[in-house]
Amino acid sequence: MAVNVVIDDKLLTSAFNISRLKTKRETVNLALEEFIQRRNRIEAIDMFGKIEFNKDWNPRKARNKI
């Protein structure tokens, strides 16, 4: 998908130099991927303590019920 976006030149240049990728497009794509991964990790961390853990759960018994 082609999109025209105004990006801060200093930020893009800095990211481009740090990443050592061949193109600015690759740099932006990598930055977006890392952003998404970071947000997903934050969401997973936020779930700690909110999910009940059943220490007696047995996957073999669960399979037999189906």
C-alpha cells in the first residue's frame, strides 16, 4: 500500500544509521514491526495476574472429554 507520510528527517536518519539497512523503507518497516512487538509484549505483561491458573489441570483428561 502506497502512503505519503511526513516523517521527521532526524528520526528517520538516526534510525536508518542505527539499523544499517539498505533502504529507508526497510528501516520504517522494521520500526513498525518492533513497535507492534513491543506493544504486544506490554499487553501480555498487563495480563499477568488477571488469568486464573489451575495447577490441577490435566491436558490428557481435557482431551478425553472431547
